[in-house]
Amino acid sequence: MADIEDRDLSYGHSKEYLGFWLLNAQSRICYISSAMTDMLGYSPQDLLGSCLSKLVNQSTFQIFQTYLLEESKPLHNRECFLHHKNGSKLKSTLSITPILHEESSLNIFVCLIGAPKQSSYKDYVFLNKSTADNHFEAELACSPNIQEVLAKSENKWRSLIQNSSDMITLLAQDGKVQYESPSIKKIVGFSPEELVGKNIFDYIHPHDTPSVMSAFRSVIQEPGYSTTVEFRFQHKNGDWCYLEATGQSLVDEPSVASVVINSRDITERRLAEEKLHYHAMYDSLTHLPNRHHLLKKLGQILDYARQDRNYRFAVLFLDVDRFKIINDSLGHSTGDRLLVAMSRRLETCVRDRDIIARLGGDEFIIVLTDLQTEEVAIQTAERVAKSLSQPYQFHETEMYSSVSIGIVLSTTNYRDSEDLLRNADIALYRAKAIGRGCHVVFDTAMHDRVLDALQLENDLRQAIKNQEFFLVYQPIFELKTNRLEGFEALIRWNCPKRGLVLPSQFILIAEETGLIVPIGDWILTEACRQLRHWKKLDPSYGSLKISVNCSAKQFFQPDFVEKISQSLFKNQLSVSDLKIEITESVLLENTEQVTSIFSSLETLGVHLCMDDFGTGYSSLSYLHRFPIKSLKIDRSFIKNMLLGKKHSEIIKAILTMSVELGIDVVAEGIDTQNLLTHLTSLNCKYGQGYQLGKPMLPEDAFNLICDRCHQEHPYFATGS
């Protein structure tokens, strides 16, 4: 056509192209890209072996024929019209590059098809009305908005341009580059001239070379075979970019004898995939492997251990001691910095082949692989504990910390990774129970104890549901006068499966699981009900008091004070009738919260008693700060007081201090007459123990009340 213009752009210009084909010297198509066949409506079989005149208008074909006879240099960006299978025409540009064999005879031509310099829907719409696309014409005829159809056409054209950044390479069978399309400069920084004649494998990452070379050989050995591979290609600036390349062999085409490689840049996609993979497998704070990554590695180690019975390994489960206190007092950012610092120290404590992972929070896992002896695991645990216990310096703050460690050795046959972590966690739990900075090696007895604890927890839940608990009452006396002061309510469990269960066997589990809260609420309610019942039966003993133990978890419930008030009101009791016994551990919690609760209890008028006095660490410093009315000397002090002067002097000191502070003292564990006599001589005001009275059922307790009042009661009923 007369409107074809000669537009000669430089070879290195980053002109976008839509697709390409290869022509032999007879102007026949020996290869065509899938982008071209899709755009023109043909299948590859329709065009392979066909003359170029099937795809271009006559003027363009004549130019190409002339070019074959007279030219041997590239032809750039000649405008032309392509023929669609439906008869329509598509305005585009044609660039031709000849590929020379070593004997300098012309064999093949690479034809790049590009978008016209100024493309619009008119270029995509068909220029010959007589052969217009019927579907497109139907759209124009039916649509009330022609602009909408034109915009859709424009979008199709723009999509073709935006997806035209592929790189075309022709390779000889030895891997040398015969041709590179201009788009290579935009992708890898090299101009085509810089790569032609070079071996392509010199630029592929060494780790990817074997797979790419294998795919290349397969393509050469099987004419017509096509395959796609991904690999890293070195950019001119030294960086590595990712390419996805599809290769097809044309070695059986005499005029070509090459492999056609169609490549596209997938660097952004691969980097995004690697980033997602990293976040899926590594901890974002410490950059250590996360739980998912760890389980995968442990699975591989277990598979290897099953194949080699002599292979030894160990798993160390680490937990930072008192990490919550660090977070609460110094802030989460400081806690995070501590975890990062610990991670770096851990890396210096193990070998390169070992694994360090962060499970989350303040928990870490170390997997020691290929151990010569199991003692290495113990030595590593000691080395880790020593390293992590050294001071940390954050700006002007010096901080100390420690870890507890549970160890699992590979001597026990494990089926999966979760079993390993479970048992390491069990050993860690035991280590923390012993004390901070300890390590414990797992044994099967620990697992059995855990299973027993789980069953006990289930039975406890059923006990709450089925109301299997009952209370017994141990009397408290004024020692000098032998007057009955009151009772301490003590829980018992009548389990259908276990029989009578004492508190020492289930209270710890109840504390750990939080079940102590509903159990404690029931004790408070039942003790108040029972005291009301006694007073109703014998109003003359109105000064009788009931003591109820309160756990730390119960104490810190938001409605704790309100529940006490409701129990007293419901049972028509005075606040002087109830004593709440707390342990020293309550005072070591959040001081501000403790002060607030104590203030509310003091306002209510409830008598507070410190139980098990002397077993904690900081009680003396707190006695003057909180409204403690009385304290109970722990039975461990009482039973030893006759063994030597030192023990007796401790009791004397406590009694003297209590007098100065105006605090009453109750000695518990008075189980012999000698203890009773000695404590009475020391002016201890109150006491309880087997010498004075064992814990008893409600009816026996009421008989004691009646005896002390010199009264008899003919009938006892437990109902209200």
C-alpha cells in the first residue's frame, strides 16, 4: 500500500513488540510465536510452512522480497498491515534481522511485529469494510454506546502492547547466541550485539545451569518438543534477574538449525514469591525459622533417623523465665529487643548444621543434629543457659534474664514432629517447676504424669458439674481460754472413680486450669450457708467465725469483692463472721491492683488473714502496707519448733512482731500436746491442729459448737 512509511529506529531502541516469526530464504514461515497466532486467529499448523504473503499485504511482501535480494542488515519498524484469519487488517510495524551462518550465507530472518507508533482503536478496527469482522460490526450495530465498544477495542490493543516485553533468542546447538531481540537490553542490560556469539550458559546462575542445560538437551534431541524452565540470569550490573523461558527446537529446519527461546522477565513475581515464602517459613522479628519451617525440618530428621538407627539428635525447648514481667514493666519493644539479642546469642552456641527456631512469644527450639553422644545435648543446654544469663545492655538499661530448658533425646522412637515438641514441652514444664534457669531431660514417666493430669482435669470438670465436692470444718481455738473461735472450711472431693480425694491431690491442677475460680466460689457460698445454718440452730453462739481460703486467681477476679458481699447478704451474715485467707503469693502480684482490691475489702469490713506465713519471700515488707488483721504461721515452722532453739526463736520473733503491728496470730499444725503447751507459753493467741480437733463433717462440727456452749441439741438437720 502507498501509505507504508520508512521509519528507521536505532537497533537498541526499546520498541515494544507483539510477537514474532522466523522466515527462511524462500519467504516461508518456519516458526511463529503463540502471541502472533492468538492475535491473528490462526493455529500454528495453519501457518507453519506458509508463505509470508498469507500474513502481510502485497506491498509489505514485495518490500521483503526486495530486502532478500539486496540487504543483509537489519530493517527497523516498517509500518505494515497484517491479515487476520477473518479477513480484517491490523496496522503494525515490522522489524527484520538476518541470522548469518559462519560461512556468511543468509539462512533465516527474525521478524518482530510491533505496535504502530500512534496506535488507536482505528488501527485495531478493520480498515477494509468489505472484510470487516462480523462480530465487531455486530457489536457496533447493537450497542447504544459506540464509545463503549471503541474503548473495549482500545483496551484489547493496549493489553497486547503491555504484554509484549518478551525476549527472543536463537541459540545454536552448542549454546551460542545467534540472535537476541532488542528487548533484551531492557530486561538484562545487555545490547543484542554484546551477547551474540557468546555462550548463553555463561550468564546463567551456577545452581540453575544443570536444570537449564538438561532442558536444552531435551529440546535439541526431540524436534518439535517444547519445554519451559525458570532460572536466574546475570544482569549487566551484576545482579541476578529471574527469567521464564520456553524453548522449541528448529534444528530439523535446514535453514534454521537453531533453538528458539522465548523468555520473559519474572523477577518481580519470583521476588514476591520468595518474600511470601520467607514470611511463611521464618519469624519476622528474629529471622529464625518459624514453627512451620521447624516441623518440616524435624520431619526430615525423623525420616533420616528411621533409615539410620545409629543417627542421634536432640530437641531443646527453651522458655524465657519471667518474660511477661519484662514486657509489662519495660514495654513490648524492649521485650522484642531482648528476644532478638537472645536469638543472636543462641546462634553462637550451636554448630552450623544445627537448627534454631522461634515458636512464638518467648519460646525457642534448638535441634541438635548428628550427635556423637547424648551428653552433647546436656552440655549444649548448659552452654546456652550460661550465655543467655549474661547481662544485656539496652541504652542505659542493664538487663538480666534466664531460660528454662526441656530436652528430648532421640532414644525414644518418635513417629512425628509434634510428639517431639510435646515431650520437650513436658520436660520444660518440669524444669520451670524446679526453678529458673534449670534444664530437665524428658522421660516416659513425665508423659504418664501429664496424661494423669489431663484425666484429673476432666474429672474435676465433671465434679463441678455433678456437685461432687463437700466441705469439712477444722476448729480454731483461743489457746489460753480454750474458747472456740471458729472453723476453717476445707474442701474434699468424693469422686465416683477415685474415692475420697484430698485438696493436695487436685488443687494444683485446679489452679493451672483456672477451675479453682468456680471451685473457690462454691466454697465461699457453701461455707457462708453452713455458718448461717449453725447460727439459725443456735443463735447464742453469734461470735462464731468461718475462715475461707482464697486463691490468687480467685482474688484477682473483677467481681471478687462483689461475690463476697452477695454471699454475706444472701446468708444474713455480718462481715465480722467471715475471714478470707490469702497466701503470700497474692502480695507479689501487681501491687497497684492488690492495693485496690484490699481497699475495697477493707471498706467492706472483711477480715483478711495471711495464710502459710513464712513460706514466701517478701511478706514482712508488705504487712504494714495492707490491711492484714491476722496471719497463720505455716505448719512447717510449728512442727520443727521443738527441735532446737533456733526454730523456737523464729516463732517468738513472729509473735513479737505481730503484737507490735496489732496483728493476731494463728498457729496451724498443732498436732501434739507439747506443741500446744509451748505455743501457749509463748502467748500465741489462736491455734488449730489435730491435737485440738481434726477436720470434721458439719454435724460433728455443730456437736462441738453445742458442747462448747454446754448445750445439747437433740436433732441436727443439714438443710437451711
